[in-house]
Amino acid sequence: MNHKAIYALYPQVVTVDDGTGAFDKDGNKVTIDMTAVNAWVYPNAYKDKRAKAYPSIADQLDLLYHGGMDTWKAVITAVKEEFPK
């Protein structure tokens, strides 16, 4: 079950239990449309993908020192183009 999607689509949900469902603050079960949950796309997914793809800070500093600003920009731009907003 995609908890992020449920919390994003159903702001009244405070608890999600994979075995029994989703519940509001009063413990009432909230009916979830799993088609909508499965279709939901995390709007900031590109940020997570970019963070994993960027070189470490040490490697970026090494790029700057040995290759200059243009080399560093080329590496960073390639990651941004691979994972656009």
C-alpha cells in the first residue's frame, strides 16, 4: 500500500494499517480508492532521483578543482536533464 499517496489524497487520514485500512483521528475507517492511490505520482520524485545521481560533495569539489566550473556544470546539468522537474 502506498502510504505517501494515501496521506496526500486523503488529508483526514492519520493512520494507515496495511492489514485493516486507513483511519481518521477519531478512529473511523476511511474508504480509499485504490485506483487513485495507484495512479498517484509523487510530485517530488525527481528530487530523490537527482540526489542519488549527483556526485558526492567531495567528487564535485574535485571536479571543480581539476576540471573547472564548466566541467562541474556539465556533470550537474546532465543529472538535471536525466531527471527533469
